[in-house]
Amino acid sequence: MEIKEIGEFAFVDRLTKPFTSSIAQGIGDDAAVIEIGGKSVVLSKDLLLEGIDFDLTYTPLRHLGYRSVVKGISDIAAMNVLPKYIMIAIGISARFKVEDIEELYDGVKIACDEYELELIGGDTSASLTGLTISVTAVGEGEKEDICTRKGAKVTDIVCVTGDLGAAYLGTKLLEREKHVLRGDSDLKPKFDGFEYQLERALKPRCRTDLIRHMKSISLHPTSMIDLSDGLASDLKQLCKASACSANIYLDKLPITETTYDLAKELGSDATIAAMNGGDDYEMLFTVSINDYDKIIGINGVSVIGHITDKQYDTVLISPDGAEIEITAPGHNVS
Ligand code: ADP
Ligand code: MG
């Protein structure tokens, strides 16, 4: 059987079915939660493979180091906890020099300084198949801080941080200009006006600022997931875990003006990029309707819809009232 026939999520379910869990939160959320000494310790692991998760033609190693850390710690933040420690394992093929991997680690250091993380270990090996990076991230919080994908309730408000689709379209632009960057063409790459989308593609942020801010105003989200696969897929994951559905309003999706411009330039669609693009690393979360005033007071958070009963479909509603069912097969093994 081909993995793509059943999709990533069903594949992981199949593999992990024989294993039982004794911990507070086992397989199935953004990170695992273990209770130790009255505290919750949160752990996640990510794998980045050359040619699959990154392309070194247009990804500077420093950015790759930074992005690998962000990808790792974003799953800790998605549990409503601040990340604290990381471990990094790298597989290095013969073409990389000491200075190259030092450059990668410069990016790791920048992320460690910015997010107040400690690098506490890892592993190093030779690789026959290109550069491989695995990041383990650890955070620690109070038991009552933990927020899983499971707690969304009917009438809860659906919120998202930042803006969507920029990372995906930024990557598409880099792909288009790849032959120029490789030196196969005398033309200059055309990136003017789309610096923001390039930055989102190469150097995404982790929204630890939201986690800090919500704690400071005693706002506890009812459920949360980080946007790594795209709004459609991650919303469906959240709804599945919470046994509910959602209405999302098309005109509420936060998409930056220049992201629309870039979509046009690439013959693409900004809404589709926002729904299915992925790699935004923004937070998708739900809060009780009673917290509406608190949530609209947070800068950079958009209310995009609300939770509905599971008997309904999860839909995207256009301004004229037309409903499109949101589907997400989750076929990408990433
Ligand atoms: P995310 O996109 O938030 O990183 P994933 O979809 O990769 O989450 O993973 C969902 C859940 O499945 C997590 O709990 C993760 O730890 C678990 N998981 C993913 N791959 C494996 C695997 N090969 N073996 C065991 N658990 C896995
Ligand atoms: Mg996640």
C-alpha cells in the first residue's frame, strides 16, 4: 500500500495504534505532555530533510538554522507553554564544510537568543542523502496552562494570529527564480515589493508573544494548534480533536495586500494559499464567547469564525453567503 493512499494522519494512526500511553497527553496533539513534580513538561520533535522540507538553492544556511528551531518550538507554544530547551541532531553529507555548519548554527543561536532557549544537546552523523536536521523542543508550564486541540466548544470564537499565505507564496516566488539564483540565467531575480513574503518563507516567527500576552491578561484559549500545514488542514485537525465543526468567514481571513499582489504575479490565488499553503507558523485557537472583548483587544489577532456542532460541515462562507466545505485530505508526509 502506498502511504499517499491513506494520508499522513491515518498512516501515523496505523503505526501508533499498538502503543498505549500513560502520560497526560500522548500522541495526537502538537506536543506530548508529561507531568513531573506538579509541573507539565511539554515535548515535541521535528524532522527537516533536504529536498523535501528545504531547498539549499535559495535557503541560506543561517536562515535554515533559525527556521528549524522555529518549526520545533512552535509546537510547544501551540500547547500554550513557552519553549525552554532544544536538542538538535544533524546528518551531514560530504559536500558541507565546517564553516557551512557553523553558519547553520549561527541561525540556531539567533533563534536561541530571540526565544530565550538553551541548546542542551543533540547528535551528529554523516549522511548519504543530503542535509538532515531534527529538532527536539522542550517547554515547562503549569498544569492549568496547557491547552490542547481538544477543548473547542460550540459558540467558541475561532482566532488566528498574524496573516496567512505569505510563506507559501514567498516559497513559490523563490522556486520561480531558482534558475536565476543558481546562475543558469543572466536575468536578475524579481523580488521587489515582495520582501515580506520572502522573509515569511525563509525566516518564520514563533508566536511566543501571543502565549505571553494571553497569560498576562489571564486569557485561556479553549483549544489551539499551530499553522504548519495550512488553515484548512490544521482547522480540520482541531475540529476533529474537539468533535466539532466551524464556520469561517472568507472576508475575515487575514491576508496582506502584497500577498494578493504576489498571488496575481504568480497566477495563483491568495485565499487558496492561506487555506492550503502552510508553513505560516501562526497560531489558530479558540476562545469562549465570554472572552470576546479580551480577544479583540489583542493587536494582530483576527477573529475569523466560530465553532459549530459536529453535525454540520466545516465551511468557508463568502460575503454573499455561499458556503464551501473545507476539506483537507492531509496527504503530505511532512
Ligand atoms: P505537527 O504538524 O503539529 O508537528 P504532526 O501532524 O506531525 O503534528 O503529528 C501529530 C501527532 O502524531 C503528534 O503527536 C506527533 O508526535 C505524532 N507523530 C507523528 N509522527 C509520528 C511517528 N512516526 N511516530 C509516533 N508518533 C508520531
Ligand atoms: Mg503543530
